[in-house]
Amino acid sequence: MAAKFLGAHMPTGKGLGQAVTAGHDMGCTAIQVFTKSPQLWKSKPVDPSVAQTFKDAVAKTGLNEIICHDSYLINLCAATDELREKSINGLIEEVQRCALYGIRWVNSHMGAHVGQGEEVGIAKIIEATNQVLAETPTEVGILMETTAGQGSSLGATFEQLAKVYEGIDQKERVGVCLDTCHVFAAGYDLSTEEGYEEMWARFDSVLGLNLLKAMHLNDSIGAFGSRKDRHAPIGEGAIGEGAFRRLMNDARFENVPMVLETPMEDEGHVKDLAKLKSYFA
Ligand SMILES: [Zn+2]
Ligand SMILES: [Zn+2]
């Protein structure tokens, strides 16, 4: 059985509702969006009419597997109190906005320890996440995204994510989003059949496959183990099409939403989506 919820990160320049409609027109059954500019701290309050247009588009298209990607600025284990507080408030606002839009998950790069060490970083992430969850509507959850391990980014190993998860109070509101480029760069070789199975066996034993709530489908410009977060079009990077062929037909993941974050130039997502669908057995 092939992946049922497949799509791409959609631009929201024409509005959040338009992103849903455009995604649907492109053949997406899942999409990811930003609900504000990811490069800025500030955000505008959610306009009720924009929220309504978004909900109408979801109802009309039936496209309701939607993930919000959080701001790139957020670092839940930032070294200074000022930056950490801004990050916690930023993530609280991301979750609150999603509640108003009716979006189930906020995908988050949890943080980089910036020299404080892994242990301190993880403890701070746990504390911050618990605060965010305690202060936000329960219908929205947070997805911890796997990272490439660039710099001092945490979340590059399943073990690190499991440590964070262990400390979470409201566990039913936390899951994992696996990014294929990031895990490959971090040292999980899903490019071979054997490595692919090994990675998922490891994920299952350390985290449990039921924690996998979404995937980012990206090939990798960086080599295996390079710890570089650079996305390539599907089948054109160091991972190659085999891994994506396997993912498209892996019955374990048929209900897991999968979205592309590959380069968007020259209709990149349209081409990559067509490629993925051509892999259906
Ligand atoms: Zn990603
Ligand atoms: Zn990335």
C-alpha cells in the first residue's frame, strides 16, 4: 500500500487558505506551512477572516493533513535568558495560532546547545517544552524534528529525542518528524536497503514507530554523515531514489503525512511529487 498523505511545504504569500487550495491543485494530500515569517520574531494576531478562509479551504478540498513549521529563530535551549524566553514565547504563539487555524501539529527544531553541552541543552529543552505545553490548547501538539547535527544542534540521534520525550509531561502531545536529509547527514544510511531497515529498527526500539507523526522528504546535497543540512531534489542527491521508493511503499508509514522541502525553483515540488508518485509499486 502506497503513502496516502503526500505533499509539500507550500508558500503562503497569497494567504494560508490559498496555500491549501494550491496544494490540493498540485495533487498534495498533505502540506506544511509557516503561519508567520520564519525569519522574524514578531507576528501579527490571527485575523479571524483569514482563519475562516483557511478552514473553508480545508473543508472544501478535504486536505486536512497539515503541519506548521515553526520559526527558524526558536532555540529552546538558548544560552541567554532573553533569547530563551523569546523562543518559549515564540513557540507558545506558534501553538496558539495553530489552535485558531485548526492545525494539529507544530514541527519544531528544538534547539542547539551552543556550547552548554548536550545534557544542559536537553534539560532546558524539556523544561521549555513542558512550559509551552502547559500554557497552550491541548488539541495542538509539537513534533520534534530530527536534525542533521550541524553545529551544536540537538536531535541528531534518536537517543537524544528519546531523552527529551522521557521528560515530557503531556506525552500525548509530542511526536517526531523524521527528515530524510537530516538523518542521512546525521549518520543513518537509509540509502541502502539494509541501512534503511536498520534505521527504522533503531527508531522503533529507541522511540517507537507510533511516535512518528510526520516526515520531511528531502534528498541530501551533503554526503552521508556530513552533518550538513542541505536539501536536494528527490533522487538527485547523496541518498538517491531507492530510499524514497521504499518509503512510498512501506505499509508501516502509509498513514504518516510526508512533505517535500526540496528546492522550489523551476516547479521543483511539482517534479518531486511526480517522481515520488512514480515510485508507487
Ligand atoms: Zn525538515
Ligand atoms: Zn533541513
